[in-house]
Amino acid sequence: QVQLVESGGGLAQAGGSLRLSCTYSGSIFRRSVMGWYRQAPGKQRELVASITLTDSTNYADSVKGRFTISRDNARNTVYLQMNNLKPEDTAVYYCNTSPWNPVSSWGQGTQVTVSS
């Protein structure tokens, strides 16, 4: 069974922090590059961070220096530490393989709202 469950979102003030978690089930995730994506209202879903099996990371320019992605395969979990949040970070955040594999459906996501 392939499943993704995101959590940890909420309301934060600009400059604040949140830590997102994504718990996955399914061997496809344990052997894949994993990414955090976000989708703001009226915009396309975008990849903001990814991490390889050897913990090499990559970030979108908009979050570089503020967000940190990590993974714990023993716990089947991927994390996104978000610091110095900005109102433009407001979005629903999802995790999935990177690039997205059509075998893996999307989870429900977790809402992040940043107030100015």
C-alpha cells in the first residue's frame, strides 16, 4: 500500500518557524528521492526541497537558507524545518517522490499560513 500523511502545519507569524513531517508507507518511498512541494491558492504545485538516499539536498531559491529537509528511513519519515517564515510561504504543503511518480498518489497535505 502506498500512502503519505503530512502533518505539522498551522498558523505562524512572519519570522516564525514550523516543522512539517511526512510519514510514508510503501517501498517506493524508501528507495526514492523525496521532496516537499507546496501549492498556493491559484498557483501550480511547486517543488521546494528534495533529498536523496544519501542525504544530498536541493532547494528552490525562494526557500534556500530558510528551509531544511531531512529524512529518517528507519522511521519512514521526511521532515521540513521552516525558519524565518514569510507570508509568501502560505500554501498547502505535500511530500512525494521527486520527480513525482504517477504510482504515488498525493496525500491530503498540511496547511501552512503565515501572517504578516
